Amino acid sequence: MKKSRAKISVVLATFNEEKNIGVCLESIRQLADEIVVVDGSSTDRTREIAKSYGAHVIKVKNYPIFHINKQRALESATSEWILQLDADERVTKELADEILKVVNMSNDEIEAYQKQLENRALFLRHQQILTERDGTIGAKDGEYAAFFLPRLNYFLGGYLRHGGTYPDGVIRLVKRGKAHFPAKSVHEQIVVDGKVGWLGNDLLHLDSPNFKRYLERNSRYVDLIRDEMKQEKVGKNFLQFVNYFLVKPFGWFFLTQFRHKGILDGYRGVVFSFFSALRFPRAYWRYIKES
């Protein structure tokens, strides 16, 4: 008897994404057997547009830790495999074809496929960095339960490929019931019960189509860092001032520009590294101003 194709749910957590949600859902139209959108009470047309694509829309509160709604979306999916996306991401045809191919492989076939990935060495180096930051990701043995997707980030009219911005691996394809968000921190890694592999085709991330959008998102990110400083009770003293205003930003800029070759991305790479480095003094300044 011929084995039936594995079904795929595409899930999103959204808030005021009417400019992105339609294009995102259009990119997975031929891939998804089910679409679930958990919306944090948007005040624009996000829910209306999602419903026009046949999505099951769940309206909830917009929590500061967005992973709460992402976890709700995972729990609401019914297919064997779940592709979790952000509204500003796009799935290319090549990536969609690869997803359909991999979810229908046996575990042995997936193992062999991993060894054939063109950028395997780069992906594994990146995964090691994430492991050092977040702790063990997934299991060493058993069946594959999740996959990293390499992500290309769009910034000021082009995609960034250097400065530590690529492959920007994100675990987005998971087996239902085998992954969850602890939903305790904005920076946490999804927890996977099983082995984690990689796909080879890029997920496109259009988070900063213009500089205004980038600054808005960057400012929200700075606020989150400030809030973490409050929780960790970072010292408000001269040494910490020097650390956040000099050591961290200069160290980050030179690391991303020269060691990670961000300069090869041209002016986009320089601007990205500069404003990325500024998150340290900006967050610390907001933190000490509240005392």
C-alpha cells in the first residue's frame, strides 16, 4: 500500500501584521494542509486577511513575551508536522519543495540527507554557537523531530550574508507534540524532544524593508534588553557604564565587521553592525534613567 503524504500545518502568532500576513500566507498556499493564526488582538486587518486564506484564527491577548502566543499556535495545530513562521518571513518554492520532501523521508533517509547538505559545515558551526549560548538543543539519538531553517535577512534593499547574520538558523519545522516554547524569555530557544537537523534552502526574512521599520523594531528590542537588566539587577556603577558604553559596543562592532566579515556586505553590513552594537549603551541608558 502506498504511504500517504505527511500533512503540514503552518502556524503564526501575529499582531498588527496586515502589511505582511497576506504575502506570507501566499508563499505557503501550496504547502499548508492547515493554517493556524493566533492573533494578539490586532487593531488592523490582520485577522480578516488571514481568514481570507482559509486560516483558523484565534484571537488572544498580546503578551509581552510573544512566545506565549507562538506556543498557543503550536498547540492548536493538528497535522503531523508544523511549520512555524513569522508574518515577515517568506517561503520560497525551493524551500517549500524541500520541506515536502524531507517530512516524507524515513529517519535513515533524513540522516543520509543531512550529510549531503551543501553548507553542512557552516550550519553545524552555527548550531554549536547556539548550543553554547542556549544549552543542549534536541537529542543526540533517536528520530528527527525538528529542523533548523537557514534564514536570509533583508536589510535596506538587500540580503545580509556576512557579519554573523547568516545562516541565522531558526528551528521552524517540528513534529507535533515534539517541541514547545517555555515562554519565559524573549530570547529562549524552542525545546525539542528528538534530534534536530537542517534544511538547505533559505527562509527569507523581510523584517527591515526600510530604515524606519528597522529603527522601530530595534527600539523594541532595546526595551526588552533593558527589562532583562532589571530582572538580573545589573549594577548601576562606573564599571558597568564603561562595559555597556565602550567594551560591549566596540567589541561587537569589530567582531561582526572583521572577524565575521560584515564589511563584505558593503554599507548595509556597516550600518547593521553599528546599530546592532548601539543596543548595549541604549539599553543601559534606558535602564539607569529609570532609577
